[in-house]
Amino acid sequence: MNDVSRGGSPVHRRSKAGHRWEGVDCLPYKEDEQARFKAISRQVLFSDPVLAAELRFFEVAPGGFSSLERHQHAHAVLVLHGHGQCLIGREVRRLEPHDLVTVPPWTWHQFRAASDASLGFLCMVNVDRDRPQLPSQEDLTDLQADPSIAAFLGALSHDGVDRVEDTKSKETRGLDLVTSRRDGRRFFGKRPRS
């Protein structure tokens, strides 16, 4: 289990190379069979009921992306390194280091790393929070009526996959090792559902 701050106890974790911290597990992004995402990991840095908040670090590999979702709880995001784009509601924004992003409740959102760089960001949420809601086909049609959103989402939907391998390592449990038909790159993520 992670050595995370609990109940107001002081904890000091030294940083390690590659955006890792001592005593903090690198976890799969999600364990949701329905959500589509690619090449993203999660580390829970703080989870403290006294603070009523959880601080996570997400690392998105080049070309990777988070799931498109919305929920009742809000997010506060700080980009630490890399660049990419995010969809927040009805806006697609470019992301650079030190950008701040607020995701209001019930707002569609998705984060994507550029094809040539990873994207690392901190995300603060409530400790107690609801589960994400994925878009229905009607929601997707509505979002894609906007050309900029259609281009953003379209770039994510053309990544054909022709091979999936089972993985058992601690850092990638629940994820598939996927090979892209488009460019042969391999990544850990969920296979797109047809």
C-alpha cells in the first residue's frame, strides 16, 4: 500500500528519477472495462481525510490520453511537464508546463499528450467522490457537432490496434500491452472496444 499521508501524520517522501516518489506506487490509470484511455499511469501522492482532498500525479505517454468523462466532483490540475491538449466542456486548450486547469462539476473533460512528448500533471480532487460518467452516443454526437471538438476526439479515434498482450507487472496490472497498427508503437492501455 502507498505510504500516503493519513490522519494528519507528517510524511516525507523523497523524489526519485522519472517523476516517481519513494513509497508511492505507480498504478494503472483506471480499472474500468468500459472507459477508453491509452498509455497513462496514476500515483496517489496524498490522500488524507483531514484535508478532504487527494492529490494524484498522472503521467501520459506521447500520444496517450485519459478517458472522456464527467462527474459531480471538480478537479484542479497543474501541468508539471510536457505538452498536449485538453477538452474542458466545449473548449479544446493547448497545455504547457505550469498551466492551471479547473474542471467544474458535470463538465466533459479529457487530457491528451502530444505525439512527441509525455504530459505529466498533478490533479487534486475530493477524497470522497462519485464515479465518472462516460459519454453516450448521443453525448458524443452533441460534442462532435463542434468542429474543434470533433477534430480533438477524431484524433483519438483513429488509433487502430492489432495486438493485445496480457501483462502481470505491478505497475501495469489491469492494462493491456497494445501495439498500434498505425505506427507500431507499443503502450499500456485499454484496447478500444469495437
